[in-house]
Amino acid sequence: MLFKPITSEKAVKLIEAENTLLLRTERRARKEEIKREFEKMFKVKVKKVNVLAKGNEKRAYITLKKEFKAIDIATKLGMI
């Protein structure tokens, strides 16, 4: 599965305020698959995944559990 970070002002606010990452994913990916793959790739626990499908694009809002920091993952992905 492919994750592409979205680096907008809104995405940065989500990281800081809600411990949530905003990523582009494959159009056919389901929430459960996104959660499982993300946890496996980054060795974190995901609290919830929300998706927004618009046209040919699908965005995943990935909220991490409190013991994990979204800012750390964002730094690894080069978002910040």
C-alpha cells in the first residue's frame, strides 16, 4: 500500500492539535487495510482511521493513540 503525505496548513494543524496524520492512499484501500499497514510500517498503534474519497483520490485521516506522537511520524515522512 502506498502512503503519500499531504503537507498543507490543515495537515500540520491536525498533527499538532489532534495527533492525526493526513495521507493520500490507494483508491481501493479499505480502513482496516490502511490501519494494519500503517501500524506495521511505523510500529505505532492507530486509534481510528477516517477516509475521504473524492474523484480519483482517497485521503486517510489516521489518528494515533495517545502514547504515540504524530509529529514523530510526520518527521520521518518529511512533512515537517
